[in-house]
Amino acid sequence: MTVLPWQSGTTPLMLAPMQGLTNRALRSYFIEHVRPDVIFTEFMRVNTAPAGAGLTAVDLRDVATWQEGVPLVVQLVGHERESLVLASRVAQEAGAAHINLNMGCPYGRMGGGLTGGGMLRYPDNLAEIIPAMRDAVDGSFSVKIRTGYDDPDQILSLLPLFETSGVDFLVLHPRTVVQKYDGAADHRVTARVIRETRLPVIANGDIRSAADGGRVLGETGAAGLMLGRGAIADPLLFLRLRGVVNPEPGREERRAELNRYLREILIRYGRLFCGDTQVLNKVKEIIAYLDDPELAKPLKEMRRAKTVRAFEAALHRLC
């Protein structure tokens, strides 16, 4: 019997895989401060070249069953059955216990090509890929998916395939691929999917506050939540949902929290990345998700900073 990456009987809160963001350093920060129930790697591109697995040495460095005691799910993105199967085996040999297939990324070749959300343009191929990957994975095998390529009801037609293939759980973002992040995540679709499948469904999309998370869980019956952009903007969202800290921090409390978060990320990124320019660029990828109007001025200064020292000076003005 497959062991899921969360404890039975609990409602897991997962940190979403976000390319360019949820690197080892950021995951470590979240583990230390808010301890998600499950974390994911950034997606690992699976090479379709005859050489095979397409997982680089950098990819394999991230592969594990756990990171600092938290279950780690390895996410793969690709489109060719044999390569995905081989990559799944290589990842397991390197230590992975949980494999996830990305069928939701809407950007670039991932949205319009064959991989990521683009897989939903060719649903007939999935009848070969999904069972083959399930057979190749000894631990849990899951799928992160949009509701469809351009039809939000497409997901319903895929549920029988996921169930008969033995997929262990779904992570559902209720937008179509062509929507990208336009409009609002329609969790009425999430609720419908949950009613029509026996698989555990993790709800993802537009969960930016404790109120959002409580509403989605209550209205959909989801098995858990995956937090992405909302958590990048506010890591304490995990603790807010658990009722550990203030669900609606005041202005000064929020400024102090953000100051501590970004200062520590600067330190961690200084250890992971090479040189001030790279560190600064990577930190700016985080603040791109911060849109608090009360912090508009210091955030604008941080986005314009040309050096780490200038960034730290702008950050100091949050206090």
C-alpha cells in the first residue's frame, strides 16, 4: 500500500512548487519557521534525448525522501512516456519516495507545447503516460493539474484515467491553462471534482489569507491546501491557517514580519547563490509577489535597488 506524503487523518498544508522560487534555501526557511506538512521541488525538466533520464546533477542534488524531516515530493515535467518513466526510476534511485507530474504550468513552451499544461492539449497521450509512470513509481505518484487546457470541464473526463491508473492524489488549480493567472481560481470546480472522484484532492489557487483557506476547505471538502503565491508573500500564512498566529496582522506587525523574512532570505541566498547581483535578482523574484498597498513605497525602493546594500537600506525603512 502506497504511503502518502502526509499523515493519515490530517489536513495537510503544502508549499507549492514554484519555478525559480522554491529552491533549497527558500524551502529550508519555510521548514524552519512554519514547517509545511509537505514540500515540493521546483519542477525538473525531463530530457527526451535518447541519452535518457534528463535529470541533471543539480536536479539529483535536490532529490530526497525528506528535507529536514519534512516529506519532499519530486516534481517532473516532460511529455514523452519512456523518458518520464526513466526519470521516475532515476529519481527513486537517488532517494525520492514521492513523484509528481506537472500538468499545470501555463507558461512558455509548457503552456503551448507538449509539457506542463500543454499536456492537456493531447489527452489521448495521457492514457499511455499516466499508467506507465504509476507502474514505475514505488512510492506515491500524484498529478498537479489545471481544470483543462481551455475547457474547465476537461478535468472531469480525466478522472477515470487517474483512478484506474492508481494515481494517489491530485493537486488541482481551478483555472484553465489558457487563463494563466487571469481572473479568479474557481473553487466551485474544485468542489465538483471532489464530489466526482474518490481520490484525495489538494486545493490550490488564490489562497492568500487564513479566511481564503478556511473558505476553500469548507466549501470544497478538499483533503488539504497547497499554498503558492500567497505563501511567498506571507510565509506565516501556514501558521495563520493553523491558528497559531494572528490571522490578520496589523500594519506594524506585518512590516516587522516582512523585515525579518527578507533579511533572513538575503543571508540564506548569500550562501546558495554567487555574488550580489544574483542574490539581489533572486530576492527581487520574491518581492514581485508582494503587493501590500501600505508597503508600496519601501517595496518600490527595494525593486529599484541596484545593490544588496541599497536593498538592505530600503528594507531598514520598513521598521
